[in-house]
Amino acid sequence: MSKLYIIETISQHRITFCIEAESKDKAIEYLEQANFESDEFGQQWLGQTVISATETTEENYIELFDEITDYLKHVPKERKLEYIIRPKTVSE
């Protein structure tokens, strides 16, 4: 019988900007400003890194779902269960 697992990952992208500045340090400083807004001219997805994998129960999944996506707490349980990925190769 299959089990439920909460898998947490970090997804990484390489994003490329071109910044006009007096020096490399000034360009980096500009980029690191909290309210920096500009368009990148290139982006490449570098993949995902798994940072945790924990067996869980349906009840704990629902609690975590409500904690992480509190704006969807009102959604019926049946709808929340639809977010569980069920690969076709998983046999019951």
C-alpha cells in the first residue's frame, strides 16, 4: 500500500541582468537593493534540490496544507486532497 510523503525542494534559476554602473561592486549593490525592479534578459532553470522528505498522514497533510496556504483554508477537504500527486506507476 502506498504512503504519503511531504517532499520539500529548493528550485533554482540562473537569472542574468545587464546593469550600467561605475564599478562591478556598484552594479552588485544596485542589484541587491531591496526595492530593485528591472527586467532580466536571460533565465535558465537549474533544477530542484530535495531538502527534506517526510512520511505523513492525510490528517497531517491537511494541517500542513492549511498552514502553508492559509488563504485556501475554506476549500473543502476533497479539493485539498486533489493536490496530492499520484503517479500512475504507484500501485495500491
